[in-house]
Amino acid sequence: MSKALTGLLDLLDLEQIEENIFRGQSRTSLVPRVFGGQVAAQALVAAGRTVPGDRTAHSLHSYFLRTGDAGAPIVYSVDRIRDGRSFTTRRVVAVQHGQPIFHLSASFQTHEEGLDHQVSMPDAPDPETLPTAEEDLPAYRHLFQDGATVERLLESRAAVDLRYATTPPWGTIGEPVEPRSQVWFRTAGKLDGDDPLLHTCLATYVSDMTLLDSVLLAHGRGGWAVGDVVGASLDHAMWFHRPFRADEWLLYDQDSPTSQRGRGLGQARIWTRDGRLAVTVIQEGVVRVPRT
């Protein structure tokens, strides 16, 4: 297991400071604020810690309310909304410096058998044939403001083996293309045990890394680390359909149906390598460019 992955698992191992109250730490990222995927994953950990072990997360709906301070801990307060016979609902508020920065509602369900169908998995190249971030990013170093940006980007993703199956956004600067992106991802090392909450939270963490890139592709604006685009997540929703492991290859197939009024929408599906639809994701974010 890589040192970076160990650090990520430590971030997700929240400290319980009171019944229904948990505390999580943060780490610096590419930008001087808490990474949205981190706070979403930690909030889901907090919710899951209050749920019976026979119930797994099937959906989450969340709002990013304020910019998080990466230098301060985050307190997660869990409200036990309902414990039904089949479903459990939790509400989580993340607080820093006395103010809410994030709100999450999550639902958990006992295992049930029922009708089962899915659409077909899209075509994608095998992940092993694709370059790693360490192999791919240096080729675009000249597009970034300085070499340190590339190093920070690599560091921010070191816990995850993430490989682009399509051209990365920074490779399309000035050339609008179809607003669709595919990446394969898995954790940078095998995970011990089969705790479904851990694998779900890790997928939640990764889901915020690249989804809104598809918005930029339609306009040839490059990635968030290059160019003049300013962005931030507004809301994030996920539906967990079938079991998966975050340390095995998952295909993240993403596209953007629309952007308008300073906002962009991304939608995606996460597939297991053997073709099972595991997760659906939808996110809207602020997407602003300077006025000329």
C-alpha cells in the first residue's frame, strides 16, 4: 500500500468525540481549500458509523456551502433522521470555525432481491494500456504556469491510480471537443477487508476529481489547473447500485449536458471492469471565466 493511500485512509478514519459527533482532519490540495471529495467522503463515513452494519449506502445528496479551511479540523454532526425496517436515513452537517461548510443527506438499505437490469457499458481501452499520471502529466508541463503545479497535481492524486482513456482536459486547450471524458481509477494499492462503507467512501472521494472537466471540454478551456477558469462544486449526488471494490479498476464515464449562467452540469456512471453498473453521479458546479 502506498504512503499516499495510507494517508487517505487515515483521513477517512474519523475521531468520534461524542455520540453522533465526529472530527476529521484535512490536507492541502492543488488549491488552498478543502477538496470537496474529501469532505463528502468524510461526511459519508460519519453517517455510516451510526448505521447498523447490515445496511449499505444506496444514495447521497449534498451541498457545498462554504469554502473549507484545509488547515483546520472539520466537525461532523450526524442527525439520525429515521431507522426503518429496510431503510435508514442520516443527515450530516460539516462545521468549521462555527459555520456549516457542507450538508449531506444519505440513505442506507438492507440487502434485498428484486428486478435487475442495466444499460450496456460503453467501450473503453484496457486501463493497463493507458499511461499513468506520472507518465502523462509531464508531457503537458509547458501548459501549466510553473512546474510546481504539475507536482502538486500529482501529489493530490497520489493515493489513486487514475488514467485518462480520453484526452485529458489540459490537452484540449483552445480546441472545443465533445464534452465527454473517461478515466479508469483504483486505489494505489490493495485494501484490507471487504467493508462496503470504505469502498463507497473512496469512490465518493474520487468522484469529485474529474467530473466537471467535461464542462471545460466543450469550450476548449483546459483543466482547472491551467487557464483562467474558476470553479467550485455546488452540489453532488450519487446512487450506489451494485457492490464494487475501490482497489479494482473502475471506469468513470462522464459527460456534460449543459452549462449556463456561470454553472456547469456533469453526469457520470461508474462501471466495474466486468461491465456492472456500480454508481451514478451528478454534480453541478460554479464555472466562471473572467470578464473581458
